[in-house]
Amino acid sequence: RSFAIFDVTTGALLASQDADTPYPVASVTKLPAAAVAEVVVPLEATTTLIWDDVAAEGRAGKLEAGQQYTYRELLFPLLLESSNDAAAVIERSYHDQVVTAMNEIATAYGASSTHFVDASGLSDQNVASARDVALITTRLYAAHPYIFDITTLSQYISHETGWINNNPVVHEEGYLGGKHGYTEAAGRTIVALFDEPFTAGRRQVGYVILGSSNLAADVATLREFVRSSVRFE
């Protein structure tokens, strides 16, 4: 449906299509949710999972009622396997603070077409334009490098289980982090950052795609466009 290619350092848009129309963003929502949780939630505090937490749609994350985790540990299934259960735990404990803060930073960053109602992205009311996702990601990447570091991991092993990164571009050369998602209304969505080579040196370039049917192919197409059509001088 839409895409935006942007310079991660400056936030400047390099190319776009329908970049100002808000669309459902699915689990791309979990990226700002994790960044906000890093500030709002006491990450070293421990929580015990309840049945309502693991009743969220999907089984990604392999979380079970009765297990105990720190909130920091829950960032790994949230970002690596896109666990809606992990998002549910954060929402149950800190919903007002987290979702409110997500909307506050979107407004503060000038992302005027963005609105969040949950931390998972399951709701079709989690919407943003491709331009807004690029803008928010630029600011989050500078302010919350830890969150993006998590998204570059191939896997993470906890005391209870392990989580594998299911991002379709995580193993591509130059990958610097990001988040992807899917719902029926949103289609496949992604924001992905890469260290791209240019004649004058390397540059961090971000790609936002909303409403895709094949993320890996679409990211590859846009990266090839950048390599063949964009100059850094």
C-alpha cells in the first residue's frame, strides 16, 4: 500500500509512495511499545504470568501461566517472536502509562497521523503513515539503541525457554534492527534499518513498508532501488 525510504541519521525521506495515509501497522507497534516500556516499566521487577496474559491471540513467545519473568526478559519474546502474550503482560500491569506514553511520543515527534490503542498491534486502530513510522523510528533509534540491539539477535535463551528471531530480513547483510508484523487488515508490515554502502561511504537507511504481501521481496526491491538510484556525496 505504501512505503518510505529514509536516512536514519537525519530522518530525511529519500523516496516514498502514499507516505501520508495512515494504515494499520500491526506488530510494528511493538517497537515503540518496547521503547516506552524501557522508560515506564521497572525492567528488573518480576511478574508472574496469569491465564489472561496467555489468552492473547497467537502462541508466539511460548509463554505459560505461572511462569515468572522480569519485564526486561519479556522484551525478548515481544521483539524476537512478536509475542502478543508478552504485550498483554505489559498492558495488564502498565496499560495506562505505556499506551499513553506511546501516543505522547508520537505527538511530540510530530507524527500527527499516528494513534495507538494497545501495545501489541492486534487492533486495527493502531495506525500510522509510512512517513510517521520513519519519523518515530529515527527518534527511537537514537534514544533507545538497546531495543534495536535486541531485534538484531538471532535468538535469546532464558531460564524457562528460548526465542528465535522470526524477522524475514534479520540475516540480511547490514541489518541494524527493526520490527515486522501481520494482521488481516494491515497485511504484512515492516520497518527495517540497514547499513548501506555508497561511493562516499556507508549510510544508515531505513525502509518502511505497509500492506505488503511479501516483505522479504519488497525490502530487497527497495534496497536495490537505493543501491542503483541514490547517491551519497
